[in-house]
Amino acid sequence: MARMPIHWIEATAHAHATEDEGRVLQAIDAACPGGPIDRSALEGHFGNPIVRLSRRLDAPGAIRGAWSRWEDAGLLPAIAPGAEARVDEDGVLHIRLDKQAAFQGVLALARDGDAIDVRVRIEAYPSRPEAHRRVVRELLSGGR
């Protein structure tokens, strides 16, 4: 099995004071399985506690596992139509997943601010925006 042209995948979500941190962790597990969680305590604008939870996958098997989860959930066709606009100048594909749906085991694109921010660093040579967009098109069309 060939290695996927992805350097890393990172998923980040915030647990606000009114949320159960365990449920947010479950949502991240559904969206981006495997690997340790980094936990950072933050403070909101009005002094309210916020916890940022993030997971970074950089092992080829973990990356393939997360991508396969998205593929099995039917998420890739939802990303494909606007994929080129989701790739920034650094070759990072940005995806926002619905945090509440992910907690329930359903992967869907976010429609509001309550999201899991997923960043996928694309590997392309030469490392230019047009090459990154080409690789994303290939990945989303099933050509790994």
C-alpha cells in the first residue's frame, strides 16, 4: 500500500465551560482517531474557561486510518466540490466538521461555529499551491 501524500492531520476543538470535555474528546475521536490528545487551558473574552483539545497524526498508518474513516463516512464527496478553495498557500487543506454530529458518530461538514477544525498538510512536489490543489483533487477522487 503506497503512502498517502499527507505530511500530517491535525484536529482541534474547544470545550467551553458549558460543555462536557469528555463529549468533545469523543467527537475528536470520531473525527480523527488515534494518537495522543494535547490539552490547553484558555480563557475566554469574559474570563470564562475554555479548553482546547487537539490531536496531530503524522504516522502513515494513523493518517490512512483517519482518511479511511472519512471515506467510509461519505465525507469526501461533501468536501470535493469546494476543495480547491479549502487549500491555503502553505498546502494545508482546511475542513470544519460538525462537533455535535461527530459526538454522535456522524461525520458531516459544519454549518455553524461549533466545529472541529481539521487541517491536512498536503505533500506535493514542487511545493506550490497549484501542485497542492492537484494532489487534493486526486485524493478526493480516490486516486491515492
